[in-house]
Amino acid sequence: MKALIQRVSEAAVIVNGDEVASVERGLLVFLGITHSDSSADVERLARKIPVLRIFEDDDGNMNRSLLDIGGSLIVVSQFTLYASTKKGNRPGFADAAPPEKALPLYEELLDRLRCALSRRQVGSGVFGAHMSVRLINDGPVTIELRT
């Protein structure tokens, strides 16, 4: 499992012209799921993401977490994180889990994060939909977590 985490001053997900999720100060998490991922991988990410200290303290050091600042997050499923570009110019996606495997793990992560934070602090994209993602990366700060 891969999570590409961006610290944002604002972010939103739009599907068919409708804003389905938005946050101000917080995190935008792009989530990639592969064939071997399981609930154990979900648990690791759900424990790590809320306490990842990537927000600045009063001295300008990255020493505060999403929990510390009372921020929100959006999780967007993104199978393209498992793109292979080893051959040719067209990416292959054989390493990405099929929807019947990925969707339950995606939903499990959302549930666990909603338990760790409050329900109103966790937004999501629409699994399998064509989405427009608008964000302002703060820093910029982008961190990749792998399980």
C-alpha cells in the first residue's frame, strides 16, 4: 500500500461538477493499493497518518501532527500510484489491485481514520470515478508512506 500525503492549506475533490469533499488546513492523501495489501496495511496507515508530524510548531519545526492542529484530511483512491513505466511509453497498471480487492481496503481505511479523528474531519473522493482534485500544497510538503 502506498500513501502519497500532501500537506495542504486547502484541497477539494470535484465529481461531475459537484464538490464531494473539501478541507482547509490539513492533508490530502492519495492511496494506492496493490494485490498483496491487507487489513494489516490499512491498520499501519490509519495509525501513522493522524500522528505524522509534518506541521510546523511555533519555532518553525515540523513537530505537529494532524491531531495536534485539529486539521482535516481527504483520502483519494489512486491506482496510478502503482504504474509501471519500465517498458515503453505507456504505463502499465498490473501491480494495482482490482476494484473488488481495493474498494474494501479503501473503505476500511476511511472507517479507521474516521474513528481516529472525527467523522467531519475525514473526506473522500469517489472510488472509481473521474475526479478533479484541487489543492494548494503547503510548503510544499509531500511524503510517501509505504507498508
